[in-house]
Amino acid sequence: YQKHPKKDEL
Amino acid sequence: MNIFRFAGDMTHLASVLVLLLKIHTIKSCAGISLKTQELYALVFATRYLDLFTDYISLYNTLMKLIFLGSSFSIVWYIRYHKIVRRSYDKDQDTFRHYFLVLPCLLLALLINEKFTFREVMWTFSLYLEAVAILPQLVLLQRTRNIDNLTGQYVFLLGAYRALYILNWIYRYFTEPHYVHWITWISGLVQTLLYADFFYYYFQSWKNNVKLELPA
């Protein structure tokens, strides 16, 4: 389970 | 979040604010390519589809809203504001930006990490962002001299992606499994496209002369 989905960048 | 990414986001924010400030205060968009601004609005619209579905952080959501809001309002100003639109030089800003959109869309359909609508749109936004500056750089070549606000805008826009490259290097070494070739390659291409502009920007800054781009 990833804390943040991959798209945590702008 | 690391310092490179934060600095990159702040630089990116500064670039759109510099542009909005210029257009809003002097009510002029001379030297600004509407095509590039429309491409950027499309980049944000296709990249932030997860705005209401994936909550990552307040910062993330806030910045997405700011980038969406600023890019669309810049397009609105240049297209519809009764004073600003008069200073738009549509005869010079003739880059056929559809020739950028279609190849990026096709490429996103071919090369992506997952063949889903959201993922293809996100990949499309990455490829499009890499080339979105081209109409602006072509316009700068044509109009030869550029006022420093526009010069600062392009410089900040290029610097933000260069900082993001440092962020990707940092994350590659600090986070296991952090590998995103598509993001890295399109970000590198984007930064390289600015390279020659950077060269002339620094030359003019160092020699303290007005920024002149070779025809």
C-alpha cells in the first residue's frame, strides 16, 4: 500500500 | 516533499504570477504567445483530472487550483479582455500548436505506464508540457527583443523543470522503487529546449545588455 499514489507531484 | 521539488513549485508559481502581474498591471500581453498559454491550460486540465478524486495534501490541491486558475485566466485575458487583447500580436504568434497536441496525444496512447484514460491523459500532459514553450520561443525569436518580464517568465518556467530534475534524482536515491522514465525523459527534453534560451539569458544578464535572441 503506497502512502501516496504515484501522482504526488504537480 | 524535498527542497528541490518545493523550490521547483515556487519557481513555477513565480513564473505564472510574473505573467499575470504583467498582464494585469500594464494591461498588455506584448511578446506573450497565446498559443503557449493555451497549451499550458491544456497541460494543467489534463494533468489535474484527479483534483477532486485523489486528495494528496492541502498544498497539492491548493497549487493545482492556482495553476489551473492562473493559466485559464491568462488565456482569458489575452483572448477576451478588451484592452489586453489589442496588444496580442496574432500575426507573429502563428505556431500551429495543433501540430504539437496531436503527436503528444498519439505518443501518450503508445507510450504510457498504464492504458487507462486518466493515465493516458496524464502522460499526454507530460509530453505536451515538454513542447508547450515552443510557440513562445518562436515568438521571441521573431520579435527579436523581449522585455524583461517575458524574459523572467521564460527563465522561471525553464528553471522550475530543471529543479524538478534534481527532485527526481533525489527521490531516485532516497525512495525505493521510485522510477518514472516517462516523467524523467519528458522533463529532460523540456529543460533542454530551454537550454539555448538560458544561454542567451545568462549572456545578456552577465554583460548587462538587453536580451537579444539570434534570429
